[in-house]
Amino acid sequence: MKTDPESFIRTNTGILSPPHVPEIRLHLASEAHDLWLKTEEELEEIGLPPPFWAFAWAGGQGLARYVLDHPECVRGRRVVDFASGSGLVAIAAKMAGAQDVVVVDIDPWAETAVRLNAQLNGVAIDFLGEDVIGRGREADVYLAGDVFYDRGFADLLRPWFSTLARAGAAVLVGDPGRSYCPREMMTALATYEVPVTRALEDSEVKRTTVWRFADAG
């Protein structure tokens, strides 16, 4: 890496609580930080992939809220937080009593962000920086916040999540109305009105639904 991730994160973020999950504190970028103003070329120059870990996306906020309000869905269980970003959902799972939580994200910067955010909240989380799509069931619960934003990615996730569900895993998804979300394959568990930043989304509040993949068919 051209830039030290920890130093960069500490310099370019503040310690903030997502509006829908005030119990959790994260290193997040706001309009007050230079990170908002950097172009894709500037990010590439310093060796920084798109900093998804620097923002509390609506899907993750909704899923984290559900986990905290329904701790029985993770308590005492092995949990994987897929495409975790900041680690918001993983932290919520650990706070709700999950036995073990593994964060999966292919962005190497996310590992540092998750570690710093876990420390802020006094929890222990393991990080797995590799592609796990297509693997068999390795946990009791799979959590995924806002992962259906891209057609190609969604085409990979649908069969994998279905296979995991058929194998007995609970697969919970937080989705703020993305075009490629396979709603016909899932059951809605809860819906929230999640405040977000207009610079990230097309509105200041996103209706976010927590879904569970069906375990058959």
C-alpha cells in the first residue's frame, strides 16, 4: 500500500454514531473531511480503493438495527458478516451475543477499519480478506448489508445464498431498495426508515428492509 491505512483512517474520519444505530461508534467520513472531496484519480494515486468502509450505508444500518433488536437471531451462534465494509453489522452481532463473528471483505483497507471500529466498541472480531462466494456452509448465520447494487455481483450471490439457506444457515440481508435485490426469493422480517447522507443516496431517508433467504426452492 502507498499509504498507511491506520494513519489515513484516523486523519480522514471522525468518530461518529450512525443515526439508526446510535449504540455503535465508527470511524466515518463526513462532509467535514477531505475524503469526501477526493476524486477517483486522487484515491488511486494514494493507493486507496473506493472507501466503502468510511460510510454507514442504509442496508447495513437497517441490518445492524435488526440484529440489536432481535439478538436471538445471532446469540451463541457463529456469524459471517459478508462484504462488511466498516464492520457495523459485525459489531452489532457481537454486541448481541454472537459466539464468533468473522468479517469478510476483499478490500484490504476494510481490515484496518474493522479493527479500529471493533476496538472503539470493545468487541473482538476476526477478519477474512478473501473471496468466499461459492463455499459451503461455514457458519450458522450470514449477514449481508446492501450487496445487491450491481447486476453481476447479484448474479453470483443469489445461488450462493440460496445454497447456504438450504444447508440450514440463516441468511439475512439488509437492502434499501436496490434494483437487483431478489425479493421473490426471500421473506421480509422488518422495514426501517433509515436517515442517510444525500451525497451517498438519492434521498435523505431510505426505506430499508431486512430479508431472510428462503431455505427451499
